[in-house]
Amino acid sequence: MLTFIESLLKRKSILERTIAKAEADLHSLRDSGNWPDGHLELVNGKKGIFMYLVSEQTAGRRKYITRKEVALARALASRTYLERFIFRASRELISLNAYIDCISGKSPEKLFTNMCDARKALIRPLLVSDEVCERLWEQAPYTQGSTFPEKKIYPTKKGDMVRSKSEVLFADTYLEMGIPYRYEQELRFPDGSVLVPDFTLWDKKNRREIYHEHCGKMDDPVYRKRFLEKNDIYRRNGIYTGKNLMLTFEGDGTTLNMKEMRAMISDMFL
């Protein structure tokens, strides 16, 4: 919701600036002494575009504008454009201000947000803010993978026990950057497949889950084969890189560049 409101405020700022500019230009045109009466008509003829002035002085008839009088045509066109622009932009700005006021203070999402916890526990909300949606996701129970628990020997700042120092770096980075995550959440697909991604992340901007697999032994042929098979299962079930799967790699002689990783994570989630 915050991102949406920010986009509305940006549009409001653009409208306010351009309306002020249009009014200043119209004022300058009026003060320049070139304020034309009537309006411009353009006629597409065999030899090109012909310009005409129609005004009270011409008794509603067309008066041909010669090439020497192009300044008059330009003034007529500019005046009409500026007047119409101010009318349309002002009408949008009035509606935009009213809508921003509505959703900022009395939006349907706020109805649930402002309830006490006891009342919230009794209902299922129809619309919630991004922040509430994130909190509900964090609080929801999930099944964690149960294979080889003895290999989870590295503690994270959040209190999870993970399998490698690289996973500690990722978990602590997510926590520090305020990105909710679940470690080794079990995924069950309609085709019966079961996978356990290293991290399941909550994408607050788009209200969806993104999965992160850290492939830390790509120099190991057995590990690499298992990863490729796992990746095929992801793809068959609509999870793939460029959409909702993030892959990172390590192997013999390679190390993680966490500065670059933080930049990538920030671009994706923040």
C-alpha cells in the first residue's frame, strides 16, 4: 500500500508542477499582447495543411492565416492547448487529492489494522495492508524439512540452526534488511513432488513467496546432478529464475560476494 500511495503522491506532484507551469505560460501569453481572439482550424488540403482563424471578428467565417502570420497560429494553438491542459489536469488533481485523503485515513485495509488483537483473532479480513499481510505470513505455521537435522549446526541471529556458514550470511542479511524468511520450508506440489528450498522469502511489494536455493558445492558432480534434477521439478511446477526463484552458487575456488548479493536482494525486494 505504501508504494501505491507513493506513486499517487508522485503523480500529484507532477500535476501540481505542470498546472503551475501551464498557468504561467498562459499568463505570459496574455501579457505579451499576442492574445488571440477566436480559435484555430486546420484543414487538410491537396497541397498541405491550411490554417484558418474563426472568431467573432470574422463573423464565424474562416479567415485564412498566411505563412507570415504563423505566430498567430502558434498563439491560437498554444492558448487552446494550455486552457484544455489546465482543465483536465486540475480535474484529475481534485480527484487524486480526494482519493489520497480517503485511502490514507479511512481505507478498507485500515479497518482491520485498527482493530484490537482480540477482535482480529475472530475474523478473516478481506483486505489488509502490506504490513499486516507480511505479519500474517510470518506468523503462519509451516512444515520444515526434516532431513539430516544433525547437519544444522550453525546458529543465525534469528535463532535458526542452518547447515553452512554461507546460509548464516544469507539468513542474517535477510533479517538485517527486514525481509521475512522461512528456513527450509517444505513445498508439496500437485504432481506429488516435495522440495525443500533453503529459504522461502516474502516479497512484500508483490505479496508473494520467492524461493532461494544456495548451491554451495557445484564442483561436486553428484551434488550438481541432484541440483539439476531439483531445478527441473521447480520448473515443472511454475517456479523458475526470473520469476520466483533466486539461485546463488559456490564451488571450488569461488566465494560469495555479499556486497553484490545485498545489492541484488535490495533491488528485488526493497
